[in-house]
Amino acid sequence: MALGSAIGTGLFYGSASAIQKAGPAVLLAYIIGGAAVFMVMRALGEMAVRHPVSGSFGQYASRYLGPLAGFITGWTYVFEMAIVAIADVTAFSIYMGFWFPQVERWVWILAIIFFLAALNLLSVKVFGELEFWFSLIKVVAIIAMIAGGAAIIVFGFQAAGTTVAPGLGNLVEHGGFLPFGFEGLLASFAVVMFAFGGIETLGITAGEAADPKKVIPKAVNTVPVRVLLFYVLTLGVLMSLFPWNEIGSNGSPFVQIFSGLGIPAAPHILNAVVITAALSAINSDIFGAGRILFGLSRQGHAPAAFGKVSRHGVPWMTVVMMAGILLVGVVLNAVIPEDVFILIASIATFATVWVWVMILASHVAMKREIARSGLPASEFPSPWWPAASVLTIAFMALVIAVLGAFEDTRIALYVGGAWLALLVLAYRLWIKGDGRRRAELVDETSPLPVVTTAVSARS
């Protein structure tokens, strides 16, 4: 699930924007950002193993930071998934334009919204099976692309009509490894962190996993490998194949690079892969937002309709709402098709980083409570506590500052600030009674857990 949400548009399409901001140094940005995301995932993993609930980090924030924090965290994640999904459907429409340039973008977006909404209304088994194949296709494709790209570099393949030969020299010969200096490296974090957005979906799956104590740690610990393989190594190979300063944002850079090298059929194959990746990401976005909304409803923080499930066990109202939100993508692509991606990506980055900060803060509060109350230690403790958590929170604050420092991403702070203010106002006006109580969670380390929820009496 996390693979499906995090390995998608941010890598296959957004990487072009990140490369243009930092040059080859974007590899450092992905390594640094990946390290920070790993610490977020270890913090979330510790809480998910201790409290495997469907509401995940929204429930954790409510339990350890208070009901207002839980309300803001849950709804900001829904906002994040909605914005990311709009970015994903935007990228999907651009990919389709590679084959059908005469068709308007919004037509593709409208079609894919109805298709994926229908799939998500089926049972979670069907959804999981579909996501398995989506993820498998793009993982296999990335590995094959890395192997093929490495072979091109080693054997010195150069297509007719090209002026620059593939090779590692492309990482340093076109303005240097850090062509825009430290400022360019910082600017790239706005897109780099967007690429990792959605990986926290892994924590949401704990409530529906058959054996969360086993599968969650295993999945979380593969994050560093994913970062190195699917981001750093992939982009390193791509920028070695083709000069980074000629990689634009007209379609996927993966397709552009292999098209520029003149490899027969490769661009079409890769375009099919990136389309699959976009479908996978949108699929995961709809799932993640739906499960958080389900948890918010059960906690009294969302309308009761979001807590109802179909006969297939799916919270159908949340799927319908996400489909409605994605229709905004149709409008945006019809009105501002050229500028929509970087605008959406920067807003999504703000929402993503805010959710990660709340995960880290909830984790800090949980660790303090464990120490203060003498509770049993966690079975999957986060490493390098507390130094790593403090440094990661500081890094996330830096990313927020970066959004405000550059004109093309500054709007994310305005939109994000307005969203948080709106949530605080909504909580004060509409959340009453049991919704003002902290979530009560099952502690899996306790020999006699007491199963209660914030709205159990009303249920």
C-alpha cells in the first residue's frame, strides 16, 4: 500500500521539476528526505504495532495530543490525499497526451475518476489484488530500467542524432553536481518531499492487516531500500543517460529520456508503466483518505455517514466524496493546465509534512507517557530516540520554511494556513460531546487490553 502511494507521480513526473531546481544534487535531497521519512515511518510503525487501528495516526494524535490535534491531523491527511490525488490524475492526463495529444486533459481525468471509484466500491480484497499488480508492474519496470540504463552507460550506446553520450560524466559536466548551489538544493525539497507523500498510508493498513505485529515492521524496515533503489539509483541512472538540463516537464522524464535516446518502442512501454504507476497512486490515495475518514467518523469528528460500510465492508461514502473532490482536478486542468502541477505539488507538500510532524509529535508524547507511567516497552521501538525524532521535526520545519522562501511554492503556506485555521474554527463550532474526548486505544502490550472508543456509548 505504501509502495503504491509513494512510488508514483512524484517519481515518474515530479522528479523533472526537482531536477530542474537542484540539478544532479537532487540525489542528495532524496537521500536526506528519505532518511527523514524513514524516521517518520519508524515512529508510526511503533505506534501502529502498539495500537493497530483503522484510524491510525489521526487516532494516535487524538489519544496523545488531544482531540483537536486528532481532528486536525485526520482531516489534513484527507486534504493531503485529495490534493495528491488531483496531482496524480493531472499527471495521468499528461501521460495519456503522449499517445493522444489531440484529446483534452480533463476528458482523461473524468474517465479515470469513475473507473477507480467503481473499483474502490468493491471489496478490499479486490482493491488489494489490483494494487498488488499495479505495484508489481512499476517495481519490475523500474528494476528493468535501471539494469537497461546501466547497460547503456557501460557499453556506451549513443543514438543517432544525439550530441551527448550517456555516462556518469553527465552528473558533473553541465554546470557541476550542484549547479544552483545550496539554494537550489533547498528549493528541490518542495517537490522531493511531495514524492514521498503517501508512504504513511502503511500505518492505516494496520487496522485491516491479518498480522500487524509481523507485517508492519517488515514493511517499515524496507523504506531505506525503497528510497535508494526507486529514487536515488533510478534518477542517478536517468541523469547519466541524458543531460539533466535538457530534462523538462513535458510528460514523464523517464519517457522523454528514452525517447531522446532513440530506443525503439521503449518510450511507449515506459509510458504504459507510468500510467500504471499513476493509477496505483490514485487508487491508494482513495483508500487512505477513506479509512481515515472512517476513523474520524467513529470518533465523532466527521459525519456519521462516513462510518457506514457497504455489504462488501467498504466505507462507500468516503469513496464517493473522494471522487467528488477529484472532479476539482477536471476544472483545474481545464482552466490552468500549464501551471497546475507545481501548484498542487507544493500544497500537497505542506499537508504531507504537517501530517508527518503530527505523527512525530504523537510518538514523542507516547514515549513520554510510557516512561512516566512505567508501561511495557514497545515491541518495535523507533531507533536513536530521542535525538533522531527531534532532528526530524527540525528538518520538517525547514521544509515548511522552504515553501515560503520561493515564489512558485509560497502559495502553499497561504492555502495551508487557511486550511488549518478553518479546521480549528470547524472544531470549535461543530464538534461537541464525545468528539471532544481523547481517543481510547487498545494497547497490544497490555496483558488485559480494554477495547473502547471515543464514541462507544453512542455506537
